[in-house]
Amino acid sequence: MVEASEGADSSQLSLANRVRDAIRAAGINHSEVARNIGIEPSKLSKSLAGTRKFRVEEISSIAALTNVTTDWLTTGRSVGPPRRRVVSHFLPQPADDPAAAGIRSDSLGAFGPLPDPADCPASAWMSKGTRNRQKIIAAAWELYADRGIDNVRTEDVANACGLSASAVNYHFRTKTQLLQAALRHSLDIIACARDLHDPADPVAALRHFARIHAGVDDKVRRVWSIWIQSWARAAADEHTRLNLTAVYTEWLDMITGVILAGQRRGTIRMGNTVLMVKSLSIFIDGLGVARSTRQMAVTDDEVLRMLEDYLVAHILTPVGT
């Protein structure tokens, strides 16, 4: 483990801040960082939050990935420019026009405008193999959402991404593997909507996160389509159930990270964090399913009101506390 040494700038919190800065400067998604250094995204989130210490090999891998020195990451003493620049496309800021989205300004005020989930950061220096893998996942994700998982063949995915069927099979031996990658792609899209792994404003991030998942934004229709189909398959298929459990655990870790960050800042109430996360997840899932399947007539204003009422009643620190 990387232990804290003497000096104000050698604390674990300072280390986490420098790692966070290096990742942001490189323009790399937190999930991609975790995959590259060989740990679970939840472990990276905990390390950035200061509740888990970085291992020495993790610091070395992050330094190589973000093109800074390990000395700067661990001590902050040898500050220098990155050895290379990464070209990234950051999220645009949409116009603050509630009428354009069909939502009243009094409802939108608490949640803020939504970014485009399709515009996630992408590393320009990504290898050809990684790029092809990402093309396959993105193509499969759209086809699964629009046509239905059982109606999509390997040839359909190959045609959609401009690669051969053998290339698809090279990266994903089975359809179950590709479906799991598509589920994780949904997580990446949601994480790109706002930095949920390390939010500067946990309450704003939580509201954004809840609003997206509750189906107010049409841009995440495909996300919900994939999740709902996977839930249905998991009811009768053990492999799908195991895959879904693994990915859903990462989803819960995202919420947990935001809740913990808010608790440290005093903006989210203390208590049984695990139960708080589970309850919020169930509430959001119910709203999202109702909205996505249109099984119940619920307006945008009603959803926003229910979300805000739930957060105020069960999650946020009471005003004046």
C-alpha cells in the first residue's frame, strides 16, 4: 500500500486529489482507468474517496496511463507537463431553456439540464483493437435496445459496426459476453452524464443521476431498454442473472460513492448507507420502468416532484441541521 509520509502534501487525500487531477487531465473515463489498471471500478471510487489506499502497482499503472510521474502522484514535488496530450470530446452544455424540453422551470431548477449521454470522453490514442471492441459494443448496444436482444445476430452487429463477423467473434466468444459488455456500456453512458465516481457536488450529481434513470430524459431510452430486457432474461437464465448481478453491483457502487461523498460534506444524512442506497435504487428503478414501458401515465413534472420529495424525505440532510 502507499502509506502517507511526512509533509502536508503527502497525505492520502492529497494523493487521491493528484490521481483525480491526472485522470481528468488525460480525459479518461474512470471505468476505463479501473479496467486498465486491473481493479474494480468500486475500488477506484473508494481510493479516490479516501476510504481505500492505492497499491503501489496501481499508482505506477495510473502514472503510465495518464502520463505523469509516479513521484508527482505520490509526493507532488516534481510537477511537470504530461508527456503526451489526449484529445477528448467533453460534454456540451445544453441551452438552459426548460420550455425546449417540455418541462416547467420550477421542476427543472432542482435537477439542472441534462447533457448528451452519447458525448462521452474518448481517448484519441486508443489502440486499434480497443477501438474495434468499442465499435462492436456500441453497435450491439443500439441493436439490442432497438430490435430486442433475441432478434440480433452476430452478422447484424458486424454490419452495423463495419467489421466482419469473425472480428466480432474474436472479441466476444458468446452473445452472453457481448450482452454483459452492452450492460456495462450503459453504465459508462450514465457515468459520463456527470462524474459520479467523484462528484464535486454530490447532491447535484445525485439529482442528475436520479432524473436520468427515472426516464425523464429520452436520450437514455436505450439504456432502459437494455436493462428491462436483461431483467426479463435473468428471471429464467442463470448466466444472464450472474452477469446482471455483477453489472448492477457496479451501478450500486456509483450511487454509494455519491452518497458517501455527500455524507462527508454533510449534505446527505448519515445512517444505514447500504439500506439508503438499496431503497433509492428500488425507487428509481420503479419510476424508470413505469416511464420506459409507459405502463402508467406519469408526467415529467410528476416524476421530478416525486424524486425531489423522496430525496428530501429520505436522503438529503434536513435544512437547518
